[in-house]
Amino acid sequence: MPIDPKGRTTPGFERHAFVCAHERSAGAGRPSCLPKGSIDLMKELKTRTKEKNLEGVRVQKSGCLDHCEFGPTCVIYPEGTWYGLTSEEAMNAVLKHLETGEIQPEFIIRMND
């Protein structure tokens, strides 16, 4: 049986953030998150979670989350909360959510606004 190199005894994370890294081809009818700097934002979010020593939190890139119009987009599980990483304030809100588990309603994606 393999041994986890980080010493974990169960799989999974307390919170898991996915940041869209999708890139559509030139001339596509919809935007995508990668050209909006999503990889750099994901790296920054990952660095900031490590600086805060947030255990049980994982930040990683994802394929298309299919809401690039609101992006760069980020979804946090297990809550299933969707954020648009469109400002420093939104980044701070996502970091706070990862740290405390508190949803930051003023920064979630709203489909009908």
C-alpha cells in the first residue's frame, strides 16, 4: 500500500479551489479565462494560501468551467461557490473564503444581473 508523502491519512481537502485555465481559439464566439490572466491569478492565490499556512486547502487550475464571460472564474468546493476573479477585492474575498469557509456574497457570480 502506498504511503502519502505528506502524511495524510484520508484523501481530499477541506476546501478545493479551481481556477479556469481554458483558452478558446482566436475568433471564437465566446471569451475564455486564460487570456484574462487566470494562470497568474491561480499562482497568486496558491502562493497566498501557502503564506497563510492554510492546511486542507488546495488551489489548482482547471479546464473550462463554462462561465468565462464572468472570468477569470473560480469555484470553491465543497460549497460550490463561484467567483469572478476580476479585481484585487475579489481575490481577497476568495482567499477569505478559503481561510474561513465564509461565502463572500458580494463577489459571487450572478447570472441574472
